[in-house]
Amino acid sequence: MSRLRRDETGTAIVTAIALMSVMIGIGLATYSFADGQQGQAMRERQRESSFNLAEATLNNQAFILSRRWASSPTSYPGTPSCSQASAPAKTCPQPAELAATYNTKDYAAGQKWQTTVWDDAAGDFYDRAAVESPANSHYDANGNNRVWISASATVRGRKRDLVALVEIQEVFEDIPKRTIIAGEFKLTPNGNHQYVLTVPDQFSDHKVTVRCNPSTPGCLEYDPSDTKNPQIDPPAAVEQGFTNQDALDDDTKDRLKERAIADGSFYSSCPTDEQLNGKVVWVEGCAVGQYTKSNIWNSPDKPGILIWKNGILELGGQSTFNGIIYHLDDPSAPAGTDVLRLRGGLTVNGGVFVDGSGGVDVGSNKVNIVYTPKAFVSIASYGTAGVVQNSWRELPAHSQ
């Protein structure tokens, strides 16, 4: 009986299929791993894109606070938050600028961001419930020159939240130490009485300074003959100066105007008696401002500066103004016009400035102007806003 031989046809195919199955399995596993790594890298990149945008909006908001500090409810009118959909030019980062800077593929699908200013009444640690309380203010309500900024950004669904405590620095302005600077000076009535005390000492010279030629009729109208009760004490404290020059330069005036806007003490029409109080008060568009009631504006410890752009300003009554009264005379009134008039029992503890050819008319039954040093070293504008050290941090994700 012959032995039967086994038929091994097709064995190689089975082996090849087995090997291919193993190789496909390894390939799929490798592809799945690589794809997972790629997805993880993409998600991390998108989170970084959100972080970068959030940090940019926070820094932008801090820079804007340097230009206009949130010191009053009117500093940031309207909605308390800025976003890519609502961004007033004066108070918010600008969406077009951010979109132009952050324009890579991740941002192409759309970007969302938001910043909000909060008072720091809750303290130096950002407790979300306390700081973001509806009762908290969206400006520096406690007046300590500090506010919180919260900034969030979402890119492709990845949201990042950042916060920082921001502090503004005050810049004390260099104010000319003169009792009066004006185009011309008039004192009425011409009685035997002291009206202007320049308070000279061996170190200082706080003269009455006029732009006109003192020898020209109408330039200096007062009686220098009485040396016992001189109308200007001392009688020789008069000079010509600041010819073709304003009392303050344009940059200083711009900074003070911005502070008045930030503080809510900028007025485009005639303010009330009470509204003349403040560190920096700016008034324009008031043709005739008469304040002849008995008032006390500011205080000896906290003097201010009243800046009056145009028109006529008259202060009187049994009043006291602590600080500097500054009339810009813009546009300049005709020569010989007394744009600033100090009447009655008014006393200015500080100084009086009038730009251009405009004049100041002083006269009453008591001393009207007393040079007071503190008034000249207390005038400050807002400087740079910067992040307080160790206050910057990222918050856990929180829905908008």
C-alpha cells in the first residue's frame, strides 16, 4: 500500500495573511498613537493661542488705563466690559488691531475676547466671587489708584482667563512759581490796602508777571506809591515775562485735561459752584461763568487747579479758592479784555494764571491773592499704569 503524501498547497498564503494582519495592527496602533499625539499638540497650540490673545487684551487694557484712568463712573461709560463685539475707542482694546496681530490659522476660525475693569475694594487677591460681584464698581471707587483687570480669550473653544492688579502713578507737574502770570494786570478799586501778597523770602521770587510792557499805559493798573500798605506786597514784586509763552506748555495742558476727563471733572458747559471743587477741573464752552456766592473750594491740604478755556470767569463773594486758577484765553480775547475777574471778599490761596493777552482784574475789600507754596507742588496728572508685582495670575476656566 502506497503512502499518501500531504498536499501543502496554500500554506504560504495563510502565513502571509497572518503576517499582514500583524503588520496592519501595528500600523494602525502606530497611526492612532501618532494621531493622538498630533491632536494633543493641536489642542495645546490652541490653548496657547487663547493664552496669548488673553494676555494681549489684558496688556492693551492696562495701556489704555495709562491714557485714561478709570477714576470715576464717567471714565468708562456704557457697558463695563470690552469685547471683540463692543469696544469703544477711548476705553477698550481695538478688535481690528488685535485681529491684525493675531491672524494665524487658529484665529482664522474666529476669536472671542473680553476685558473688564473692577475696583480693588475686595483686596489684593482676586477672589472671583467678591471681585466680580454685581455690587462692585467698574472704576477706582475707593480712590487708591488701583483696579483689577480681568481678561479672557477663546480660540477654537479653548478658553483662558487672566487677571492682574493695575496701579496708576501720579506725575506731579512743574508749575511756574509765580503769584500771577497774565497778559496784563488791573487792580480795582485803587485803595490803600494789600490785595496781592507775593510772600517773598530770601530764597524765592514769586512776582506778578505780565507779558505786556510795564511802561505801556493799561499794562499795570495799580498804585505802587503806598509803601506802608502796598497793594502788591512788596511793591517791587512786578516783572515782565512769559512773552509769547503760555503759563503751561501744551503737553502739560493735555495731561491735565485727560485727568479731568478721567476724574469726571471735565465740563463742556458752565458748571455749578460745587463742581469747581477738584484736583483738576477743566471747563470749556462757558461764555460767562459767575460764582459770587460764599464758597470754599478745595482745602489748604488738598489744593486743586481750575482750568477755564474760554469766555469770562468771575469769582467773588466771601469765598476762598485753595489752589491755582488758570484761564487759557483760547481763542485769545482782544488786548485789554479782563477775562478773569476776582471780586468781593474772595481769597485765592495759591496763584492766578491767564494765557495770551488776556488780563486779570483784582480788587475787593480784603487780600485777594496770597502765594501759597503747596498749591504749586500738588498739581498732578496721571502717568503710567503698571501691573502690581505678584498680582498677575491665571484663573480656572469660567464660562462667559
